[in-house]
Amino acid sequence: MAERAAVVDAPRRARVLPAVVAGTVLVAAVAAPLVASPYVLRVLIMTLYGAYLAQCWNLVGGYAGQFSFGHATFFGIGAYTTALLFARGGLTPWLGMLVGAALAAAAGGVIGALSFRYGLRGPYFGLVTLAFAEVCRIVVTNWRALGGAMGVLVPLRPSLATFQFPEPWAYYYVILAMTAGLTAAAVALERSRLGLFMEAVREDVDAAEALGVDTTRTRLVAMGASAAATALAGTFYVQFFSYIDPHLAFGIDVSVAAILPNIIGGAGTALGPLAGSVLLVPLGEWMRAYLGGYRGVHLMLYGALLVVAIMALPHGLVGAVRRWRGRSR
Amino acid sequence: MSLLAVDGVTRRFGGLVAVDRVSLQVHAGEVVGLIGPNGAGKTTLFHLISGFLRPDAGRVVFAGRDLAGLRPFEICRLGLVRTFQIVRPFAELPVERNVLVGALARGATMREAQRTAQECLAFVGLAGRAQAPARDLTISDQRRLELARALATRPRLLLLDEVMAGLTPREVEGMSELVRQLPARGVTVVWIEHVMRAVMRVCTRVIVLHHGEKIADGPPAQVARDPRVVDAYLGEVALLA
């Protein structure tokens, strides 16, 4: 009898518990700048920023299974568009970032349309996206009007209107809102028609097509949305650091940073990018702080830890928890 | 008027003519068996009808509409759906979500789609496994899932590609029974199958392909005695009996 009651209660608990946890985490996150030291606050900002960037990739790479290895393209377009429009034209980054997002979505649409039109899947799609990012990097490096290899320095004029803040906590709340919003969007996506179609495309394109899913359109929408969101990460980056150059914008490091938290946290899950970033960013910071003196050692150790994590958790942290709960049920 | 009319359809791969000027008609309510030795062009014909391949010549008309140039998802939305010879479940998704895809792609609301999915799962006998990941199903259950998913698109014509491959004799019985019930659900069936006993019992008509050509078309008993069919299956005559 008691067992039966537990079974009936399970769905309710399954709904209430996540809401309570999410609420607690959100309150803690909002209160964090009140108690955090400037260093810790900076690590928190970079952690949230990493989670946001990874969630962008997750939309197309995780849910729709299109493994982009070139999200730097969209990041760079967002960063450069905002920076140049502000530095040269005086346009506020709040509008500049929308222009950047639109341009990035268009670029994502073109790359996607070309790839899907010619049936490029899996690693081939990844290589095409990587090639586009590298082309962007090389073109911008050699294009003097865009700042060339020197990059673009954003003139400092702190105010709300210029998306520049004298205090880091303001950046913290901006990136917190961006990350919370995009995570909520991912949760909504999981329950939507589009989200299901994206998962179906990830699992088997032909089977999805045979069941009436417009697989080309589904992938293009995922790509466009992911690209637009990624451009906003570029805007945030350039506002926070007030500087961008071709490597910072279009380099492979950006594409890797967009992917890694997903691999560790769990691609195709709403919380995977956050979990991965919460683990990876502070770990990376800590290793740099304590091992940075020995050149490259912290990177070697970081790499070794990644290999172990990927072998031990092939579906990421969130995937491992899900499987464990599935078994115990 | 026939539900499906295939008219002189040809498809070549390099020098090989995989499907050679095949014409056939399928009428509403039929269960048509499509048989032939390995490499006869049966699956290629399904690819051509369902839009996964374009014919080099000839045309396919479904419910009075020429399917030329349509993509598979568009053909599915017209009410013509196919299954795959090798099961292709959405492995990481729960069984119910697998079936929801078909229902939602045909334009149902989420609520309607859930009802359709439950009904289709109940029909194939998988209602109790709705929340299990598709990868955990046995091969027999994965075939049933494939059928449920296709039915969730509310098809008028269903192309079944070897739904019995890899099944035990008892599982074959269960699947035969399901296929037999399809016309009563308003679903016409064209069925590629190597399990002859099931074909001969369930189908109202049998079409035989050999080297890409249609060599026989008629009631099962008559086709089984056709000398050209017996020749094609030389050494396998016992299978046809």
C-alpha cells in the first residue's frame, strides 16, 4: 500500500522537486555578488558565460545532433559587428548585438543550407563549419578596414546605454539573465514539437524524414537559432573585455569552448552545458592559478582530466544521473 | 481509381538496372505482397515510391497525385508512409516519443498526438513499454515500434519492408495478425517479405520482382504455381508452397 502511494506521488514529486531546486539555485545566484570577492565574481561571470556559450551550441549540436566545430564563426560575427558598429558608428551595443545576431543567423542559414543540400552529415558537417570559421579568421586578419590582425579596441564610455559597466556585478547580472533565459528556452524546447523533431533528426535523419518531418527546415531553424544566440555571446565578450581580435573571435578555441561543457555535462540536455561549465571553468581557473608557474603543465593536466571524464561519463554528468535514476526506478 | 499507380518506373545504378519498367496498381483495402529473390529491386522500388530515390523514367501516382519531385516528408504528409528493412528507431528517445514524431509531423496538436501515440502503441502491444528507451527493446518489439510509428502518421498506404526479418516463428504469428488487421483500420498495405508462409496467408495479392522486372501479379495460390516464379526461386520451391 505504501509502495503504491509512493508510485502515485512520484510524478508530483518529479514536478515539485526540480522547481524547488531551480528556485534555490536562482536565489543563490542572484545573491552571489553580495558576498563574492572580486576574483570569485569574475570566475562566476566566466562560468555563466561558458554555460551560455555551450547552451547555444547545444541547441544545434546537442538537440539536433549537428556537430558544429565552427561556432566561432557566429561568435566572431556577433563580437565584430557590435564592436565595429559602436567604435566606428557609435551605435549602442544593445542594437548592435541584434544586428550581429541577424547576420550570424544568416551565416548559419547559408552554411546549413549548403551542407544539408549536399547531404553532409556527421564529421563532414563539422569540417565544413570549421572551414568557415577559419576562412573568417583569415579574411578578418587581412582586412584592414575591419582592424586586421590588430583587432578592434572598444572605446570606454561606461553607461547603461553603452552596455559598459564600471562594476563587474552588472556584467554578472547580464550574463546570469542570458544564461537563465536560454536554459529556460532549452527546457521549453524539450517539450515542444520543434524539440522533438530536432531529436528525431539527431537520432536518424532518414527515419525522421520518412515519418513526415521536414528535416532540412528543422536543421536550418536549429542552426539559425543557435547562431543568433552565439552572436550574443560574442557581444557579451567584447563588452566585458573591451577588445576583440581575429583569433579571439574566430579562433578554434572559441568553437572548442562552445562544445566542451556539453561533452562533460551532457549534450542534448537542458542542464548539461551549465553542469559542464560549472565543473570546467573553476577547475581551469584553479589549475591556472596553482600550476600556471610550470609552463603548460596545467593544460596537460586539464587535457588528461578531460580524457578521463569523457571515458567515465560518455553521456556527460546529466546523462549519467539520468541513467542511474532510470535504473533505480 | 487505384490508390497507388506505378507506371513504367525505371532506376539504374551505373550499368545495373535495379528496377526495370515496373508498373503496378494497388487498390484501397488490399494487402499486396511484394516478393522476389535477394537483389530483385524490391527495396529500391520502395525508395522510388516513397521519394528517397528519383526514378530515371516512369511515374508514381498516389491518390490521383503525381509524386514527381516531392520529398519523402511531403509524401508522408499525403498519407503514404514506409518502414525500413533495418529497424531505425530513435534509439535514445523513449518509445512514446518515437511514435509522437509521426503523429506531430502530420500536424496534430500535442494532445491529439499523445492520444494517437497511445492508441498506436496499444494496437501493436507496446503500451506497457511507452517510457522505455527504444534502444532497450528486443528486435521484435523494435519492429512493432516501427509499425506503430508509421501508423501514427495516419497513412492511407503503408509500405512495409521486411517487418518479420529476425523474428521467431511465434513473433511472426503476432506480426501477421497485426498486418491482417490493417485494412480494417483504413490502411492499405504493400509488403515486402521473405517469410513466405506469412505472405501467402495474409496477402490478397502477390507481385513478384526478379532482376528488376515484374514477372507475376495475382492471387497468392496462382503466383505460387507460375512457372516463371518457380524458376526465379529455383531450388526454393518448397518456400512457396
